[in-house]
Amino acid sequence: MIKVAVDAMGGDYAPAEMVAGAVSAVNVNKEIQVLLVGQEQAVSEELKKYTYEQSRIQIVNATEIIETDEPPVNAIRKKKDSSIVVGMNLVKQQEADAFVSAGSSGAILVGGQVIVGRIKGVERPPLAPLIPTEKGVSLLIDCGANVDARPSHLVQFARMGSIYMEHVMGIKNPRVAIVNIGAEEEKGNALVKETFPLLKECEDINFTGSIEAREIPKGAADVIVCEAFVGNVILKLYEGVGATLISKVKGGMMSSLRSKIGALLVKPALKETLKTFDASQYGGAPLLGLKGLVVKTHGNSKANEVSNSILQCVTFKEQAINDKIKESLELGKQEKKE
């Protein structure tokens, strides 16, 4: 049984959607047990709305909530009984295999490093969400944790991202590319120029070179490496353009009687196509390189995304991703010595 602690108080729609997502996950996968961390009475009231195997969902009381506008370091230090701190301590003490939260990004990043702790040798843990593409999904690493990364950090991101895509997503020999303003090796800022030759030397990854932003939606690479400032801009633009296009398509279909008739005919196929570009079905962004699994979901996550974030923890645990990251870091050390 894999135990996943869920921050019941984090996110715009907590605790209702967090609880609904937890119930959905345990009903889908019989190998999951969820620990809902939050204010006991509020969580308990939400649970009464659902039918589920009661032994597989437990409430862990946490009286405090870390708000999104609070300074992360102070919040983690002062609010010891917050749902984020209590949940992460469950992972640290190995009472849970993973922690899922839609709460404060800053608090999750700080708590992950301070409470759960980094794997020995990991310089910086990156946030790595899956983003939809024409060919399936790609891993964007880093999208928000390290805005001032060094070349050695990006090399580790590439290794960790490659491991995740191969063993969690089942993509053999995943293509790894670094975000750049052109395909030529000599292009880019200082960080990209310094990182490029280091990635070329990595024998344990399938480095394919630079990738321009317009090639990302086409699925030109499986692992997209960048520092967090660039990654976060890509992610937010991706989400914004996607939402705008969907809105425009729907508006166009309702603009006239003829378009409405056409909409009825194409609705099933269009719905299935748009579903593949719905990021919520891929779960949250794991904070890779920690001693335990921490997954950050969108602040506006609904039950579907919460459920998928919980379910993705199963594969992460079964495939022993942390052990594989440790092995990769050891290989990196050997390459440096040689």
C-alpha cells in the first residue's frame, strides 16, 4: 500500500476539491492510502459526501494554513502545525511515501528542501511539470524553483528529467534538449553556452541539442531543460495561449446557426482532441531530487488534477526514481574524475 499525504487546505478550492480528488484516487487504485492533512472538522464534513473504503483515507489534523502571500521561509519556520509542514514531516519520517499540495509554491519549495531534504549530491531540486504536445507530453525542467541556475544545475536537471520520463512515462531513451533562441550551438546566453558542451559529454542521456520555443508544442524533445525564469514563462504562456484558443474556438462555433450545426457534428472529435491538451490529466509537477516525493499541483486544481497527482506518485514509488537519481549522480561524479 502506497501512502500519499495530501494537503487538504492548499489551493483555491480547498478542502472540497482536494477531498474529492483523494476519494477519486482511492476508488481508482486499490493500492493507495491517502492521509488528508488539514483542519479535521472541515475535512471530515467534506468526506461525508462520498462513498469510499474508509480504512484507505485518514485525516491528519493540522490547525494552521500557510497563505500564498506569506513569506515562505518565515511561514515554514513559524507555522509548525500547518498542513504543508505536517504533511512534509510525514514524508520525512517515512510515514508517507509522497506529499501532494496545491498550496503556496514558495512554502512547498522551501519546505521540500528544509524538511524533506535533498538527495546527497543534488545541487538544486527542480520543479518538473508534464506539458501536452502534438506527440504526447514533454517534461519542462525547471519551471519555477531555481531562477539563477548554474550549468552544473542544468546538467543535473537533464539527468533527473531523463530518468523520470523513461521510468515514469515509459519513454525509452528520451530526447533531451536545452531551450535556446536558435538551433546553432554558438547561440544563446552565457548559461546556455556553458551548459551545452557539458550536456554533449553526458553519456547517460540522449542529448539532441537546442530547442526553440516554437518547437516545444510539436514534441521535438521529451525533456526540455532550462532555468526556472525561462521555464515559468514558457509554462504560463503555454497555459494562457491554450485557454485563449479554446475560448476562441468555442466562441466561433456559437457565432451563427450554420456554425452551431457544424459544432454538433464535430463536438465528439473536438472534445477528444482538446482533452489531450488538458494539463490537469497529467497530474502535478514533482520536485525532483528530494529524499521523498513532493508534488506541486496548480493553485486552481480541481478534483481531476488532484486525483491524477496522487496516482502519479504510485509509479514514482514503484520505479524507485530516487534510487535511479542517486545512481545517475554517481555516474556524473565518475565522468568528472575521468
